Amino acid sequence: MGLYIVRKVCLTVPLLMVISFLTFILNNLSPMDPAEVVLQAQGVPVITDELIAQTRAELGMDQPFLIRYFQWLMACLQLDFGDSYITGEPVWSLLGPAFLNTLKLTLVSIIVIIGLSIALGVICALKEGGLLDKSVRGVSFFLTAMPSYLLAGLMTWYFSVKLDLLPTSGMDSYRSYLLPVTVIAVSYVGIYFRIVRSSMLSNLNEDYVLYGRACGLPEKTITLHILRNSLQVAISVFGMAIPVLLGSTVVVESVFAWPGLGTLSVKSILSRDFPMIQAYVLILAVAFVLFNTFSDMMNAALNPKLRKDL
Amino acid sequence: MTGRMVVWMIVLLGSVGLLASCGGDQAGNTGAADQDQELVYATAKDTNDMNPHFYAGSMPAQGMVYESLVENTEDGIKPLLAESWEISEDGKVYTFHLRQDVQFHDGEPFNAEAVKKNIEAVQSNASTHSWIKLSTKIVSCNVIDAYTIELVLSEPYYPTLLELSMTRPYVFLSPKDFVNGETKDGVNGYNGTGPFKLAEQKVDQYAIFEANETYWGGAPSLKKITAKVLPAGETTYLALQKGEVNFLFTDDRGTDSLDVEAMNKLVESGEFQLVRSKPMNTKMIVANSSKLDSPVHETAVREAIWHAVDRETISQQIYNGTETAADTLFSSNVNYANVDLMKRSYDLETAKQILDEAGWVLDNGDAIRTKNGNKLAMKLYYDTHSSSQKTQAEFLQHAWKSIGMEVTLIGEESTSIANRRSTGEYDLLFNQTWGLAYDPQSTVAAFSSTSSYYHTTSGIEKADELYKKIEQVMVSQDEETRKSLYADIINIVHEEAVFIPITNGSVTVIASADLQGISFKQTQFELPFERMQFE
């Protein structure tokens, strides 16, 4: 197992290098002069040639491309992503809090998603074909198909304006979590509970279940065994759900004015704040690679057969 | 297995509780809008860096915290932090007598020394401020006595007081907040002299301003103003309905957070009032007269475009009557702009006739006019984030097609449109004048600036004469000469039809029905919150 982990980690290093290079190159392909972007982003009303030349020198844009890349990469390794073009503050001081805010929202959502998916998946599998199974699948189909901004608007109007129970937006207290988490959960639970359900169903017909029943094991114990085996599939999906959520909360964040990564990234993209965009893309890519590796490891821990593949 | 699952469940539930409680300490901010004398406004843009010697911060927020020496009012320049002033005969020395009862928010006295430090801090970063011509004219700032300051210019410059009255950069920050005697590399705090002081700022969430109880002009009635960052549209609308937000106004880019229909609904509910300022600026289409490979460099083509803009329909249908049709670049309430100009009304037949006379003809069966084998085709650039610009562009495209003109619409980011304006890579683009406090002098100065309207104006026949007159008007000492120079300048650009006016924009406020004293300043970028109070 130790060797497996070392190999897996070694494989991610070149991948991360490629990602970082692509991130850097993409931003450098932009047709606009970064110096001009900086000045426009700072709201300077009139930009002169002299000012552009001065800003280029300040940004170190006169250096060759590869040298700039390695300087940037070395700095990134120390969490120094440069300074924002707009505010001039270090990127990390802006991205850090936004990342934490999104992480809070993501973690609370993922806990709700996992809990609900497993509970609904198990219940629907055990009651397969019954009224409960059918209605849960029907309702979830309807809710998953609904765009999250529409659901968010409707829920905010009903719970915040009409019933006056919850805040419409912001991140003021634990009550602020209820609406965004529900909206996020609704769009994911509908997909994930089906994975748990179908995995449970395929396990239900396995020999060990028949054997367990024949031995007279209590139904509760058998269900737990099925669940444990079924979760192997779900774990890789859930593992990847965290980075997926981290990168896709933008709609919910924007509707609920949640000061997270999504809002920040859109703002940075619109104002062409390249250091912010680079850091954002890099962090998300690293999150994807890490969580992917992590779920591979989890699966390898649960299923020794997988360890031989590498 | 069961035991382990129970432990996991407890851990999971615990973490939910822990995470959710992380933000618990700010619970007091929610739904507080209905408290006495607390105004909460929604803003799509964060208040950002409040350093008044830079341009990244929100102007309405900076306007609450900082003040200038003089104020631009409807009746001209009035005293603010300077009680009175004298201008030397040669127009090069301005002597200001400062108010003696003013303190910065941190308790530091506001005096001649503080003024000198601030002006010098701005001047030391002159290249950033070169758009404001005063920054290129200031030679020195001298302390005469504790409350008298002298500003020496290299040559007479008539908009000196106007430019000193602007929201930035010539406003005053406590010298204690300076870093190494400068403000260009960041500041330690945001202490101004204004009626409100910045109490708390949370990036992308909110900024709280508290009343300055020792304000020299008397403590404001509103005790707390919160600028809440909310995305425009539905979220802001719901927050207003719930009462989490009780104030909304046109932002410093001229964009409203709500569409006209939503505003009307709020007003119909009886809980909100809508107040609109007089016209503040002119929204227009800028035509590139220097682009020789485009038909737009011909005056006749630009005139035809002008005649083919149905301003009344745009005003009534697209803006629902919230903006009025504009027939000239500057509306007549702008200083020096009350000039008699030939009106070019909406008339497709005249437009066609002008094109015919200029040699742009429709061959049998063609939909697009041609001249010497060249098609009458152009590109119009609009800001993708402005829904009204896109609608107008589509509307105009249709109208122009009927006179035999093909216009391709291209939506781009505002930064990229600004870039096109400075490089001259455009035929037509949407733009707006800078607003009452800046018009006509700043917009006119921009006619000859390479990063602004140089490409718009440099292709016209009288370009040299225009630039010469702009130079002259800025240093003119005599009111009559100035009037006549401005009249000439406005006449030249009007005749050449390079700035094609569409509508006059104003500042719109949506506020709780019980808010009194809503008024406007000369600038579209600030609001006088200190005059407002809840009943």
C-alpha cells in the first residue's frame, strides 16, 4: 500500500507541472497588454504611453517568457501568487478568505449530499419498485432538472420574503447556510442517490447476501454488509464531488451574494485580473488532482485488487 | 460497524455545526435595515480600495468619507473645506483660507500642513493623474500660515476650482494614514473629514459607515450606512422586498441594479419611492472620423446615421421613459453648453438623401449601398454587460438597414471597448459623457487625448482648429472668451457629427417611502447622504 501511494503521488507531479504551464500560457495568450489591463482595472481614467511603459517595468513584463514562468512557479510553491491587478493586494490574501468561504459552503453541502444520498439510496433500493421508490425518483428527477438559479429565486422568495424566516443572501450566520446548501444539495442528491441505489441493487443479488440470509443473519446486518460493498463505487464519486462543487458554486454564490471563489473568479475574469485567474485555475486543478488521487487511494484501501493495476 | 457509523455520524454533525457557526458573530448585520436611521444600500461592486488618491474605490463611498477644498454646485463653485479663496491677477496663484473647525476622523487637525501633504502625495504620482490637467499645472503648494495655503500653477488654468472639487484625487486623508509620507504605495487607514467614517469593511460582503458626530457641518441624521454587496437583479429585488436593503441608486458606471419594471413594482407596493435626478450625462455613439478605410470617416455618413436614430422610441420603449431623448452632445443645463445648434431630427428620408448626395447609391436589387465598389458597412461595438446597449444596438441595426447601411454588432467587455477607443480600432461604439461635474471641460479635454477621443476627432476637417481652441479655452481667463470658445468647439463637433447623442442619463434612487431629504449633487458619482433622514 505504501508503495502504491508513493507511485500515485509521483505521477501527479508531472501532471501538476503541465497544468501550471498551461495556466500561465493561457493568460499570456490574451491579446491585451497586461500593463494596460492593470491600469484599466485600477480605474485610471486616461492611460498614457508613459504610464504603460512604467507599469510594464513594474510588472517585470520585460523579462523573457520562460524566466517569468519559472519565477511565477517558484513563487506559487510558497503560496505567493503575485499581486492582484485591481487592488494591488497579494492574491492569496483575497483568494484565501474566498476559498475558505466556498470550502465552508462546499463541506456543509457535501455532508448533506452524502447523508441524503446514502439514506435515500438505501431506502429506495430496499423498497425497490414501491411507491416510495417511485415518488422519490420522480421528485428528484424534477428538482435536478430545475436550474439552480430558478430554484434559488423561488426558495428565497418563499422562505425569506413571504415567510420571513431566513436571510435572502449574505453570509451572516448559520441561517445563511440553509438556502444555498439546500439549493446545491437538491441538484446533486438527485444524481448521487441513484448511484447508491443502483449499486445497492446489484449487490442485493450477490451470493454473499443469499448466503447470509441462509445462515439466518439478521436483515439489519445483511443491509450493512451490502451498504459497505456498495459504497466503494460511491466513494470515488463523492471524492470528486468536493472539487466539482468547489468549482461550480458560482451560480449559487452569485444568487446568494456568497463571498466565495465563484464570485471572485467571475469578477477577476471580467476585469482580466490575470494573477487572480491563474491562481484560481491552479488551485482548482490541484484540488481535482489531489481529490482524484485521494479517492483512488481510498478505493485501493477498500479493494486490494486495485493496488496491482499500477 | 454500527458503533463506527454512529461515531462518524456524530463527527459529521459536529462539523456541520462547527462550520455553520463560523460566521455566527456577524448575525447582527442581517435584516437590520429597518432599524432607526440606518440606511442599507445594495451595490453590485465592492467598495474596494478606499484610498482617495487612486481610482479603484467606489466613488459614492469615497464621497461620504472624503471632502475637497471646494464644492461644485448648481450655482457654481462654493466653499467646502476652504472658507474662501483668492486668485492672483495672472491666474497662476490660488490662495485658500481653510476652515478652522475641521478634524480628520482620527482626531488629527485639518490644516494647511495636511493640505500640503495631500496635494504633494497626489503630485508625486503625477502620471496616474495626468487625465486631470490640473495635475500637470501645479508647480508648488505652499503653507502661508496654519490655515492658509497657496497653490502655484505653471500657467493660468480656468478649470482649477472645478477639478479641485472632484471626488478624487484632490481630497484629504489624515496624514497619519500615509505610508512613508506617501499614499501611492497604499495607506494605513481611511480617515477623511467627511460626514461619515468607515467603520468596517469586509471584502465582497459589506462596508459600514458611521455618522461623524463631530462633523463640522453638524452630525448627520443617518447614524449608520451599510453598503451591501449584492448581485444586480433578482437578489437585490428580493432583499429590497424583505427590507434587508432600503436604498438603491444608479452606480458609478451608470448602471441600475434593477430594470424599470422591477422599480415600478416596488413603487406600486407603496413601500418605496423613486426619485430621479435631472439629466446628468449624455449617452451617445462615438464615430471614428480618422478610420480612412471605413465609410464612417465621411461626414455625410455620420450625418445620415444621426438622422436615422429614433431617440424618442429608444427613450420610451427601451428606457421606459426613464431617460430623455438627447439631440446634442451636452444638454443645455451643462455650463457653457447652451449653444444654438442645428437640430438633426429622426428622418429616414433625409438620411437616404444625404447618402445619395454623397455618392452612396443603391444599385438595383441591392440592400446595401455602395460607392466606388465599397459597401456601406460598419461595426458597432457595445458593452456586453449593458442590457440596454445591446437592445439599442439591435434596434439601430434594423433602422440603419432600412437606409441601406449594414452594421455588424459586436459585444465586448468594457475594458476592451475602452482599449478600442484609445487605439482607434472601431467604426462606431457606445459611450457616455463624464457627467455634469466634469462637463464640458473634462469631456472636451478628452477630445484631443490619444487615450480618449483623439481618433474620433482627428479625422475631421477642422481638427487642428478644434485642438487649438481646446488649448485656448483651458487657459482662458475671460468669461466671454471662454463662452465663445466653447460655443465654437461644440459647433465643430456637432457639424461633423462625430458624437451622435442618444439619450440623457440621470441618477435613479429607489428608497423606503419614509426616507426624507433625497437630493443629488452635480456629480453622478456621489449622493449627499448627510441630508437624508428617516421620518
